[in-house]
Amino acid sequence: MTENLADKAASSVKKTLGAHSVELARQSPVDATSDELQNEIHRGTQSKKSYEEQIWDAVAAGLNHPAIEGDFFIVVLFKKERHLTNVVHQYFFPRQSCPTPEFDQTVYHYRRKDQKIKYIWTVPDVATCKWLPLKEKELEQDERHLLKMVKDFTSGNLDLICRRLNNELLLI
């Protein structure tokens, strides 16, 4: 009976972020596939909220923000913990203008008129931007979209999209 109580007490104690990180590092090698990484990232930073729910929370924040008028953008930033390399935090926030493309960033455009959200781009981390073009021939079809975005980022095409969305380019 006392053994069951001890087991229940041990199972009810929540693990710290560091404990989860160490456990995951022991279980699997560092080089996970991009699908596995995306699945982990899209689970959400909180176990109770999915990635999509957090996007819609950011949309609601944008709709209620007094300084944001008309269409706006949702930015998702991915930040890795310095000492816990397998821990990634996501930050979701609205902003009036389209942000300049940068590493570890995903951007959506929200149109108030029709209440729709459009995916604009994802720029992965620096390492992925370096090795993905080198593995082009080995990529699966679903990974080629990310490769195109990496190429658009390095060529400056995402900067042009940003400038166009911010009405900073004169169309000729």
C-alpha cells in the first residue's frame, strides 16, 4: 500500500523543463528529421494550446490592439534555449507591418475584411538554411517548399515580398 502511495506521489510531481530536456537528449540522437522537429514545434509551447490555437490568440490580440488598424501580420519567432539545446520556445505576436525576414521566423498576413489568415513564409534556423540547399537532391517533396523559402530568403526575394506588403515598392 505504501509503495502505491509513493508511486502516485512521484508521478504527480511535475518535471522541470531541464529534466525533460536531459531525458530527451538521452533518448534520441541530436539529428532528428525535419518532420519530427516540425511536429514537436507545432505541439505548442504550452501543452494545453496547439500551434494553431496560439496563432488565433495572436490574431485576437491584433484585433483588440488599439494601435493596429486594418490588415496586420502575425509573427512567430522560435528561440532555442542556450544551454538546453533541444528546448525551443515560440513567441506569437501581432504587428501592423510585415517584418523584415530573419532566421527562426514564420509570418502570416491577417485580412480583416474577409477574416482570413494567409501563410507568407518560414525562415528556419541558420544551420538549416546552410545545409538544406546542399541536400536538395535528397529532399522529400514536402520538404522542397521549405527549400524554396530558404532560397528566396538568401536571394532577397522575401525582402521584396516584405517591401511590397508594406507598400514600400513602386510597381512598374
